[in-house]
Amino acid sequence: MTKAKLSYTEAVNELETILTELESNSEVNMDVIAEKVKRAAFLMELCKKQLHELDEELEKMMEHLD
């Protein structure tokens, strides 16, 4: 699932899907697990970046209110 720009909600939903798949799969396929872990790491970094950007925007708005 490659998109130009994933929203925070889309990224979190995909992370939850990956987690559910990994938890419910009793078959151990290291290639599949490795790929899912890589994708999850990418999604977590994306979420972290978006939260950081939102935090900066909110701080700027709060400064203008003071």
C-alpha cells in the first residue's frame, strides 16, 4: 500500500492491521514478518513526524493567542 501521502489515521489503521495479522498468524514466514516489520517502522516514523508537525503548529497558534 504505497500512497503519496498517508494521513495519520490511515497509517494507524494500517499499523493495527499489521499487528492483527502478526498476532493471528501461527505460520512463521520470516520474509513476510520482516516485510511487515519494515512497513510498521515506516508507518510509526510517519505518525511520529505528523504528530511533531501538529505539535509545532499548535504551539505557534498558542503563541499568537498570548
